Amino acid sequence: MVMLGTRTVSDHVALAEIELCGELMIAASAAIGERLSADRIDEVLNVRVIAERTAVPRQADHRE
């Protein structure tokens, strides 16, 4: 039996993902043009490049 009041770690992860998706949707709706740039996506998601070797992957790095 599953207790409805029980929270798990995945609840926190899911809520964080939902919040990030919401932030992206808000940014996309306010954007001029068809798409958000990789830099704008990184800005919305609060992704920072710390150093070249320890950099957080950017959206543009995953595109081929």
C-alpha cells in the first residue's frame, strides 16, 4: 500500500524539473523570434561556465 503523504527524493527532482520547464516556457513566450538561443537557455537555467575543464555542459554542446 502506498501512503499518499509520503514524499520521496524523486518528488523533489520532479518539482525542480517542472519549475525549470516553466521558466523555459516563460522565456520562450517572451522571446522575439522563433527560438531561444543557447546562451539565453543557459541564462534561464542558470548555467555558468566556471572553467574550460570544469565547465557545465551547455545546450549548444549537445547539438550536432
